[in-house]
Amino acid sequence: MANNASKHLDTRLQHAGTAAFDPTTGAAPVALPAMRTSTVRFQNLAALERAQAGKARGERAVTYGRVGMDTHAALEEMFCELEGAERAYLASSGLGAITLAFFSVLKSKDHVLVADCAYGPVRYLDKTVLSRMDIETTYCRATVAELEARLQPNTRMLYVESPGSLLFEMLDIPALAEFAHKHGLILATDNTWGSGYIYRPLDLGADISVVAGTKYVGGHSDLMLGAVMAKDAALIKRINDTHYAMGYSISADDAWLAIRGMRTLPLRMRQTAANAMEICRFLAKRPETVRIYHPAWPDDAGHALWRRDCAGSNGMLSVELRLDQPAARRFVDSLALFGIGFSWGGFESLVQLVDPASIQCHGYWQPSSHAVIRFHIGLESPDDLIADLTQAFEKAA
């Protein structure tokens, strides 16, 4: 079956990146093997020269193992299917992909606007590297009015995350794209939450989409991966040149794990989304609950944008609780089925007690003395998770 034979992404994901049939035997493996190599050899000089010419044109031509062979190419093809992109570039982590996006667009003396809800380590990248390179960064709410007030003559990029980190603030990507392009800016967005399956920022007007494949794409909490996707030919060339110059590479085994994860991405994401809604319904009835942060939840402030722009949801949510910090710590420590950890998107449920300082900079946050707890709801039985939360509330009290 041809990859473009179906309008359904679920079907295309199962047929993208598959191995070609051997011309001699007529056979092919169902699961593409992990093709490891550091060196590429050529049948003759003419073959090498064709590859070099293709590489010079920006094509995906392999002359050295760092670019990756069939396994890497298959994963890039699948990311393009997910995101509606023309090209995808792989990095060793989500933060590595963010760095690639910044370095592909910005140069010394440039200015970048960053949504104040973006992934926290972006601020560390700014503090330790961008500032040293004389790239200026301004953080603010990602609304057109706020951004207009902070434009500078040297502003080159708008970087956002939607939904935002920790509180899952939905942003109006079409409006931000219109603003960015009006002022000649490149709009780049962290789309790890949607991972292309439930949210496609490139289709909504964004120029660059960044995904931490560590999360839902991998899906099994066993690999680190990032990817940068784009449609525009000129922008693709800039990313391509930067990707090559900076020596980005991932292992064939990690590429293989990500391909494996993508095959089941539709099922896992739908199930974690369904489980998360059950947890939201439970939390909404608890006297401790002040506010639920989950775009698919009808009472969430971004619910209308979510309904307009997204095709589904996932297992991520945060909740503001009437608990002081000692009680919140007892609550988290009492949970038995939720691991305490920073990642998400795997098969397991996780919990994080949000550091109050990390959300003070979010304009979306309404300051209070309440605790904020972030959950990733995994594939366990929601009944068991609810029982675990119930006993933890009792111990917190």
C-alpha cells in the first residue's frame, strides 16, 4: 500500500518508513532493522559524486554515517507524516532540537521573543549560551498585544510552546503566525505535547515545529530524541546546513526505538487521553481542587482553542490544590502508582510537585499559596489510579 493512499494518519503511520522489497528475493522485513554504520562505501567514484551533488543541493544524500542510513531516513519520513512537513532533522534530545532551531535562525545581535510558558530549559539555554553569543531574548505572554509591545528592529524569531509547559496554556497559533509573518519573523513552536498526531502547528501557520521524541513518540521511557521539522525550502536549507555543521547525530538503535514507538502512538495517545479525563472528573469532585489545567477539560481557559485546533488530547494535566507545601509533599510521597519524575509520554503515570518559582514567570498563572501538581496519566487502570490518589489525599490531610 502506498503511503499516501489513505487520508487517515493512523494508516499512513503504519506504512511510512517500511523496508523496500529485495529485488532478488522479493521479500522484506515487517520491522525495518536498525542499520548501524560510521562509514559509507560507494560502488564507484561516479556514485560518490552523485551523492555529494545531492548533498550540496540540500537533498538527503548520505556520504558519511553521521547522517544516518535507512533507519534514520525512515524515522525522518514518519516525522514528516506526523507534522505535515517536507523535511525532518534528528537530534539527540528535545533540548538539542530546540538549540538546532535557534541556531538555524539566529545570529549575533539578533533578538528573539519567547513565550513565557515555554519549556524551562530554554531560559537556561539563553542564560548560558545565547546571551554569550550576544543574542537578546525577551519573555512575555504569547498574545499579539503583548508581543507587539516588545518588538525590536532586530527581532528575528518568535518561539512558543502550545500548550505551554506546566500549566498547558493553549496559544492561538494562527494569530501568532499572522503576527510573526506581518513583521518578518519566523514562528517556531515546541509541539512535544501534540507530537504531530493531535496537533499540527505547521498546518496552522508555524514555520518550524520542534518535538521531543523522548516523550510520546518513543512512548516507552527508553530513549532520548529530538526532531525539527519545516516546510519552506529556504528555511529547510538553513536547518540542513546548521544540522550538518553542528555534527548532530543519533544512534540507529534510538531511531529504531522511535519508529517502533510511532507505530503504536495513536493507540497510546488516545488511551492516555481517555484515562486523563477520568482523573479530571475525579479531581473536579475533590474539595481540595481549585483549578484543573488540561485543555480538553471543558472548564479549562483554553478549551475553545483546543476544540478548534487539536484533533485529540493526551495524558498531561496539572491541578491546583488547597494544600500548603508540607501537605503537598505528603500527598506526592504517599502515591504508590505514580513515579516521581520530570519526563512524560511513556506508558507509566508520573507526578511532579511544581516548584512555585518555576511558574511565577508565567503570565497565565494567577499567584496563590496553593500547591500545583503536574501529572502524566499513563496506561494503568484509572480505577487503580483514583484509589491511589484517594489514599494520598487522606494522608495529606
